Amino acid sequence: MQPSISIRLSALGALLLLAAAMPSIAQQYRWVDEKGRVQYSDTPPPPSAKDVQKKNLKGSVVGTVVPFELTRAVKDAPVTLYTSPPCGVSCDKAREALNARGVPFKEVQVWDENTNAELRKISNGREVPVLVVGSRVQTGFEQGAFDRALDIGGYPKTGMVPPLKQAAPPMPEDYKPAANGTAAPPAAQK
């Protein structure tokens, strides 16, 4: 091997080792924008942002890169999951399926007149869970149907990105179950 090639390879090797060993120094942020879409960045979110979370991603600079496929899918086909406080197992399974696949999503709890009207507008019904991927709507939880909707939306398959741990949202403060276990409209709760 010629000396100049050997020196270049050694320098390249040292540079790669340095890059792999260098910890990430940029603070990462996750927030929900004014249109309800989950956003990620390394710059602080705007004042209008909701649900702002600081993420301290440990590891190499390479480890903090979000795959292009996921970034594009989140932009082109944002995911919203409609659930309700009394939904139970099927809503839990829907949330688990999205988390396992590493899909960032907005969760809307359906429990009052406004959220019921929003759900009827989107799905023409009151059944939850409802998954919205871009303009595609899937009513009820069925793993195969969820996977097809996410595939069409361009989301990476399970195992291609790290799983998420998004928990169920807290119970709405004004929520009171009706006698039959469903959400009672605010006027009926008085």
C-alpha cells in the first residue's frame, strides 16, 4: 500500500471513530402544532406549540437521525387515533399497534358534544377506535387493516424504527360516564 493511501485511510478511520463516539449535543423537541400534527426538531418550538416535550436522545449523532421515510409519512399522512374513556381493550390495542410500529400520532378522546361531532364528521359514526392516516379512515381495531392504512400512508414496517411509548391521555376533567358506561353529553351530566 502506498503511504499516502494508508495515511488517508487512517485519517478516515479515526474520523469515523470520533463521529461514532461523539455524543449528541443537540436538544430534541417534540410538540403538537396548531393543526394537531406531531412535530420533531432540534430547535425550540414556536409559542403556539402544545404538549411540548424535551427529548434527550443519548448515543451517537448517527443514532438521532429520523428515517426519511418516517419524516415524509408524518408530513404527508399524519396519524390521528380517536378513542374514548370507556373504550377499553380495543383502544389499548390500537395505541399499542401504533407504538410498536414507531408511528407518531395524535390521540383525540371522544367524550363530549364537540368531539362526538368531530368523530361523526370523520367516520360517519360514533364507534371507536378510529384511525385516520392522511385522508384514509379505518373504523374499529383490526391489525391487518391498521397495517394496510399505515403502509399506504408510507410508514415504515414494524421493527424498522424504534417503538414508541405514547400512553393513553389522561381522563378529561369534565368526563362523567353515563349510566350505560358511555360518555354522557355535558347537558345530560348536570
